[in-house]
Amino acid sequence: RTSLTILGLESSCDDTAAAVLRIEGDAPTILSSIVHGQNDLHAAYGGIVPEIAARAHAEKLDICVKAALNKANTPLSKIDAVAVTAGPGLIGGVLSGVMCAKGIAAGAGLPLIGVNHLAGHALTPRLTDGIAYPYLMLLASGGHCQFLIVRGCEDFNRLGGTIDDAPGEAFDKTARLLGLPQPGGPSVEREAMQGDPARFRFPRPLLDRPGCDMSFSGLKTALLRARDDLIAAQGGLTHQDRADLCAGFQAAVADVLAEKTRRALETYLGEAPPVPAFAVAGGVAANSAIRTVLQTAADAAQTAFVAPPLALCTDNAAMIAYAGAELLRAGQCDDMTLAARPRWPL
Ligand code: KG4
Ligand code: ZN
């Protein structure tokens, strides 16, 4: 088939999303991409509450699907297939999405495709920039952190990743420790702009070890200690203390990501890809200091740097529809036995 119109659903974390994507030949067009966040529901708890997330997904999925079809000006009768995140993620949310997708697929007699959420992120640079396989990918979000060589829609080579917290999670915890609003990434970045990154020297974990594995949980412990030392000495934190702590923390994360990126690029370029490209996805890629060091590493390796627009770097359903389309074209298809998987490594 040369033209394909796909409905995508995403509900694996704290965003309920639906999208309609059309692919003519090799050219994808996002006809609509609706994302309904849940920040307000979880704000009072200082983190995502799985039961609340699942209930909100179950309530909002139908509304998002209708909105996506409406905005795309596409009735269900014009949809060719339904793609849905089948994992990994919070199981209640994934289940809500899979059941909703099964209902639509069964009701309308459409093929159903279960998509790995991480594959959705990993294939996004093809959706936004049309880059060719194989490319190097850094996925850095609130829940994930890994380097992948992406060779095909079902062919991923994981070079390394975090052995504990994801970097976005570290930003969120840092914000919490300093009394800054959630999500932590943007508020820590804002503070860091007015801070001195040299005042506090935080650890750069695992740089002394070969490979691309990373660790970010020790950083927040170091930050906690520095904060408590200041409080013990002065009775509190000044605005400048806060800014300097954020700047020191962000510099440490950026240094780790930069060095591990250099190593990942070395491995990737060792395979002599015909058109070298390094792409990022995940909310952490929104950080301009981090973006700058990644761009610098790519430039030094004479590799194109691809950073999709932020709305497609963070959780969305257009990426799920796109990954579903690639899988469908590769001959993949699921049926009513499609299971929701809390864990699903690429
Ligand atoms: O990809 P994403 O929207 O959701 C998943 O985790 O799947 O990423 C959200 C994460 C949060 O931890 C947030 O604090 C972080 O990305 N983030 C940032 C920035 N904007 C969002 N981290 C650092 N700097 C930012 N500007
Ligand atoms: Zn995600």
C-alpha cells in the first residue's frame, strides 16, 4: 500500500495521547496529535500515582481519540490501522490503552499493532527528519536513559544506559530538594542560568569506567549533602545558593552525557554508517545546556545532530502511529491476544 492512515494511542505514563498520521509513499504527515497531560492530578503527591494515572487514562482516551479524528478531519472509516503502546510503562495505563485500541480495532474491523514505547521514541527522528538507518540515538527522559544504534524498526543495539535513575528523574528530585516546582527540568534549568557551575563540584559517576553506562542517583545524594551543609552553616538557602546548586548539578549531568555520547559515537562510527546521524529524544533533550554539549560532540565527530521538535521528543501518540506504520509495512500485526507489558526491553 502506498498510502496509509494510522490512528495511534499512548497511555504508558502520565500523558493520554491520540494521533492520526498519514504516510504517502515514504512521507509521513501528522494530521493531528492530541496530548492530555496529568500534571495537575499528581502535583499534590510529588510524583505519579499509578492508580490515579490509570483512571485518568481510562477516562480521557475516548475523548483524545475523538479529538484526534476530528482535528485530522478523518472519520474512523478512513483509518487503515490502530497502533497502541503495549509497554513498557505503568501497567494500568498501558492496559487502558490496549483495551481501548482493541475496542476500536474490533469495532471497525481494523488491524491492530502493539508498539514498544521506546521504539516510538527511537523512530521519531525518521518521522520528523526522515533520517536513514542506522543512526545513533540518545533517549533521555524522566523514565529512561539509553544509547541505541537504530538499524531498523525492530532492530536496536543498546550500547548502554543508566544503571539507576534517569536524568529527568534526577532533575525532578533536585527540584524537590530545593523547593522548586515540578516538572523539575525546566525549573532547575531556569535557576542554573543565574548560577555559577564551578562553586559546587558534583561527582561525574562512571566516567572512570569504559562503556556507555551511566548513573545519576549519586548526584542527588551529593546535592542533598551540599544543601544540608549550607542550611547547617547559614540557617537556610539564599537565591544564589539555589542557583549555584542547580548550575553545578546541571553541569555534572551535561558532562556525563557529553562524555558518554563521545564514546557511543565512536562505537557507532566504527561501523562506518553511510550517512552518520546522532538523534535525541525525551524531555531532557529540551535542556539547552545539554543540547549544546550533545551538538558539540556530534560536530566533533562530523555527524549530523538531529533534535526533533520538543512536542515530539516528549510522550505523544504520533510517534506510536509512526512506529506502528513501519511495523505494519515490515509485515508485523497483532490480534486480540495483544498483551500489555509493564517491562519490555528493546
Ligand atoms: O520525555 P518526557 O516528557 O516523559 C517521560 O519521562 O517519558 O520527559 C520528562 C522529563 C522530566 O523528568 C522533566 O523534568 C525532564 O524530562 N525535562 C527536563 C527539561 N524539560 C523536561 N530536564 C532538563 N531540562 C529541561 N529543560
Ligand atoms: Zn516516553
